[in-house]
Amino acid sequence: MGTTTVVNAVVAAAVVGALAGCASPQQAATPSQSTGATTENADQAARRQALTAYQGMWTAVKKAGLTSNSADPDLAKYASSNALATITKKLTMDRASGLVTKGDIGIQPKVSSVAPPNAPTVVNIVDCADDSRWLRYRKDNGAPADTPGGRHRVTAIVQQIGGWRVTSFALDDRAGSC
């Protein structure tokens, strides 16, 4: 599967995850709490906020994919740096080719690590995105431009940069990689 299908899969995955919802982040511990509780609460908050940003990115990608709108303002709410550049490049290429993306992508994001331990600002996420029902179509006649894919391993880095945003992600082109 090519880079286009991978980015499409990532976008769809975000949408599905966002629709499923995510628990609201826990508040950080107050200074009167023990160091262990502070670390645990900060860790949990970072995990939840990062997952929310990851899911939000996919929701924004799915929305933007309906019209191949690389300028959709929601994209920058959840993605920045290399992740945002990859998404906008893909959407720009799809628009130039007369393609839009429709359907649903399934995601199952999980936090694999956080850093630093006492006040996390970087969260690594692993996912298994299913793009078998999320495809590109020709805008002019509605004909499918892709064949159904499958499940792809995704790794993402989410950082706290003026809010939690996905800064990079990589999707394994091989269907069945997770």
C-alpha cells in the first residue's frame, strides 16, 4: 500500500477514535499531595490528553478528506511539525488529482511511553489502524480510486507544544502489519 493509503488510513483512524470518545484528562495533583500521586496524576493526564490529540487529529483528517481541504483549520489544532506537513501534502495531492476520502477508519491507540516521568511533555502512541472501509474516490464520478486495505501498525509522537499535538507519525504500508 502506498503513502497515500497510509495517510488516508491514519486520517480515518483518528475520526473513528474521536467519535468513540475518550475520558477527560485528570487534573494535575496539587502540591499538598505526595510525590508519587503527583507523578501518577501528571502521567495519567498526559496519556489522556495525548490520546485525545491523536484521536482529534484523525477526526480532523477524516473531515478534511471529504473535500481534500488541506487548509482545514482543525488540522492544526491536533497536528503540527512533520505530522501536519504529511497530512496537508497528502490532501493537496488528492485535491490536485480530483480525489476525496470517504468511509470510516478504525483505530485502537495505546500509549507506549511518556517522558519525562515527573512532568510528561512527550507521549509515544502505537496503533493498529484499519483502513478497509476508508477509501479514496474520484470526485468527478464517485468511482473508487483505492482497493480496500487492512490493518496497519501506526506509531506516533504527541508533544505538549502550546497544547497537545501529534508531531509525527509513521504508518506501515503493509496491510496486516498489526
